[in-house]
Amino acid sequence: MIEFIEHSKIDKAKWDDRISHSFHRNIYGNSWYLDMVCPGWNALVEGDYHTIMPLTWKKKYGISYLYQPYFTQQLGIYGDKDISIEKTNELLNAIPEQYRFIEINLNINNHIDDNRYETKKLPTYLLDLNQDYKKLYAGYSDNLKRNLVKATKQGLSTKNDSGIEEIIRLFRENRGKEVSNLKDIHYNLLRKLINTVGEKGVLNKIGVYNMEGALLAGAFFLNHNHQTVFLFSGLSEQGKQNGAMAYLIDSFIKSHAGQDLVLDFEGSVNPNLARFYKSFGSSQQEYPNIQRNLLPRPIKWLKR
């Protein structure tokens, strides 16, 4: 039987145990991660936490709705085996009617066939690092290899002690100027999230510097159960010209080659970013984005 459970009654020990043993586990589904990106989240639970689904919700104008939190690519349904279409439909049918508007991402282990929802597939790119670096490098595109040669000639170097503020600032002063949906509140959330991940010992921070010691690129990687997520990065204009981000990711791959670890680039619908992620030899997988709007016509524009 599937139950709707409010936040205060969720057994987080059982919840996190299910996440850590799920067929497709990811860092986003952990209770501590959800607590940060969506305080007060509720849940659907089947049996003794055999199958679970977080319900990340907000309220606007007195209306409760489900949304996808920032810095959380995939959530959806978690279980100890591949989630069937029937099981996905069953969990979605159990979402309480109080959530009249729904726009969320499921995960790559969820399969949906429900005409009540508008559905589209979103890409992510995965690279299995459990092979030696020479084999991984052989899978790189020719253009990427040329960029790495160029970066090496520039005398770039990496450090693992770059500051959180430095990397966030690098993003905000460059590409962040074009990303209008990220506000101060979201950068504050990112700071808290990265600090917490660091305290839990599952964070890799990498910075790329030129010969003068200036930061050209920086990134946060989050590690969880044999998976590492390329969560956030910053890149300067000089770094773009010098291939600093390619150099950064290659350095990460080189230092983790041969480990039982999958690098998740987090995907992108931006063709240039998608091409860049694929240039490392990653494979594309897809996860569902689902939408349902049962709001009265005058307020059907409700968004998060």
C-alpha cells in the first residue's frame, strides 16, 4: 500500500537506507539533501520504505504545487529494482489532489506511460571511469584532444583547495550574467549545500589556474555511492580561450580513472554544452520531465 507521509513523520534513517540501496541511487534523493533544497518536503512510501518518492512542494497564493528544486537534476521514484511503467503510474496516481500543479523530473530508472501528464525526455551524460586513463583518453573527440594540448602549452595547473566563493564569483561574473533565473537566494542555497557536502566528506573542489596564479575555471563534484555529479562550475573568458574547463574535467578523470565510479555531467539541452560533454566519450541517457496543470484557467500561469 502506498501512503502519503508528511515531512515530520518520515523515517529518515529508513529513507536514506532505501536511497543507498536503490537500483538507481543518486545524491539528490538523500533526506539531508532534500532538507536543504526543499525544507518540509513530503513523501509517498510503499510498504516498509520498499518504494519511495519525495514530493518537493511549495505554496503560492494559497495553492500547493510540486516543483523541481534548484541544484537537483533528478528525483522521482526509488526502489530496489528497475521501476516498471506500472509502478511509476501507480506512484503518480497516489500523488494527493492537493497538488494541482506539477512540474518535476523523475530519474533515469523511471518509465512513464500516463496520458494525464505532459512528458518530455531530458538528457544527461554519463562516463564510466572504471577503466585506465589511456582507454578513457582514446574515447575523447579529436577536438577535445587538441584543446587539451593547447591548455597544457598555456602552463595551466589545478588545485583542490579553491574557495567556494571564488568559484561562485567566477560563474556570476561570466556566464551567470546570462542566467536570469539564478538570484541571490539560489547562490546562498548553493553555498550552504556545498558547505554541507564538504562536511560530509563527499565534495571535490577543483580550480584551474594560469601561470600568474589567476583562477580561470572551477567546479564542484559531489560523490555518492560510486557516482560523482558535476554540479556547478565557473569559467572566465580567458579560461574559455585557453581550454581551462576541458583541462579541469580531464584532470578529474585522470585522477579517478580505474575507480568504480560513474561521472554524471548532469546533461544540458544547450547544444554546445551537450557536445562538450559528449566529447569526453560519455553516453547519453534520458530522464522524464512531467507536467500536469489542474489549476483554474485564470491562474494556469502559476510557476515556481
